[in-house]
Amino acid sequence: MSAPRGPFRFGDRVQLTGPKGKLHTITLRERGELHTHHGVLRHEQLVGQPDGSVVANSSGSEYLALRPLLRDFVMSMPRGAAIVYPKDAAAIVAQADIFPGAVVVEAGVGSGALSLSLLRAVGDEGRLVSFERRMEFAEVALANVETFFGGLPPQWSVVEGDLAEALPRTVEPGSVDRVVLDMLAPWEVLEPVADALAPGGVVICYVATATQLSRVAEFLRGLGCFTEPEASETMVRGWHVDGLAVRPDHRMVAHTGFLITARRLAPGVVPPEVKRRASKKSFTDDDLEVWTPGAVGDRDITDKNLRKRVRDAQRAAAGARLAASADDALSEEGAADA
């Protein structure tokens, strides 16, 4: 997973910043063109130009061309399911202490946004195993990851199925360093997760609502094999800085989800008792129904729309394969000349 460098080539994704700061993300193709009301920009104008170049379209409007950062790619890539935003992905990598060489389990894979950050964090020597119940979502994630890296990383595997059933068949007990759960009911899989984690390993759950957060915390405590859970959320507020005109942006990325983490204790160890005020610890289906995605207005994607997004993601992946094959051809020519 080498860093993308060098001149632009066909198959590269390029982020263009045009007049008034409007962004366009394109994949460079032979005879491709970007049409806007400002004019036409031919893709071939960018090929061979270094990263960070400025090019003009047919009407003279200038565009700054840069390779997208990971956060840029995530926000513009095709989606089959809701994504984990970059601010939360960064917090997950930091709070779970995901390190190069780590063995990490992820559920579910969604559109691959979090998988991209996890793959970068574990590096070439690590391993990421992603579980997804719906393979059509996994197809979007596979195509997005292939597009970003120019190929599917060998240290990544995607398993179709329910984590509770598939995890014991996929990994050895006590062999996993980190588990990241992005799912509606993570408490349903915490027992097999505890078996898979090595002593000292971290489980981190990404949940949308306060009710889910509370239930995960009580299940972790009830299992008796984890440290006291810690919960947080991350909010990001941009600032407008122009000379002495310094003020917060009018918009901010506020609540997207909660993170709750805990560490696996050694087998047979009883955690120290934590004194807390008495509170309601039992949950019913009625409690959860109030906070399900449907109840709060989260809409499921239609099969037709999902198929379209799969095609979009796979087309982008095909472009990445084209760029990778061109690089291989150039490398072979260089070796022959040498």
C-alpha cells in the first residue's frame, strides 16, 4: 500500500477545485471531459501533470488538481450503506490503539469507509477481517477499497455472515488484538468477541443512540471479563480564518455516533468492583424500539439504488486497475532499458 505519488495518469482519481471553491472528483479516462457551466476540461490535460497543478478549461477558468486525501475519497465514494465519518474513523483508530501488525476484526463492513482507515493502520504486516451480513454491501466496500489502493490489499478478507456465528469459525480464540463493532445491536456478539480477543485486547463499539450506548455498557459490565467501559463522542467545528475575520463556521459536523471501549481481562480475573448509583439496568424491546434506525427516520436503501451504487463503485475500481496495470508496464519497460 504505497503512497500515491508522481504525475497524474489515466485511471487516477483527481479532486478539482474550481471557481468559487466548488469541488469535482473525477477519474481520469481517455477522451474523458469535465463539463460545467464554466466550460470543458479535457482529462488528457491533467495526464503527466504533477500533483498540485493548476489547469485551465476551454473558457480559461482555472482548476487546482490534487489527488484526494483519504477523507476526501470517503466523502465522495459510492455508498451502499451509511459510512463512518472521517472524524469517527480517526477516533476509532486512536482510541482502539490500532497499530501496524495488529489482527483486527470489523463488523459490519458497510461501504468500506472504516475499512480504509483500519487497513492503513494495520499496515502490510497486519490483518483485517471484516464481517458483513449482506454481500451486496460488501461488493460496494470491495470496489471502494480497490479503487483507493489500486487493488485489494492481501491482508484484508471479507466474510459474509453473522459475526456471532462466523467469528468462532474464522479466528482462533485469544488471537485477535482489536474488535471494531459498527452494528445495530453489538451486545448480541460480545460473548464470541470476548472469546476471540487476546488478554488486553480492545473492543470498540460505534452506536448511534444513547439507549444503544447504555445497553452496550451494561452488557460489557455483566460479562465480567472486560474493564470498566469508557464512552465518548467527537464533534468537529471548522473555523473561518481570513486576516482579522476569525469566527466559527456556520455549519459543523456534530453528533454522528457514540464510541464505547473496553479491554479484555485475563482469563479468570475478576474486575475490581466499581461503586455506582443505582439505576435501571434491564432493557425491554419497547426501550430499543424507540431508538431503532426506522424510528429515528433512517431509511433503508432500495435494491435498485444499491445495484446502481455497486456498478458505480466497480467502474471506479476498474479505473484503478487500469492505472495499476499501466504502472506495471512502465516498470517492466524501465527494467528492460536498464
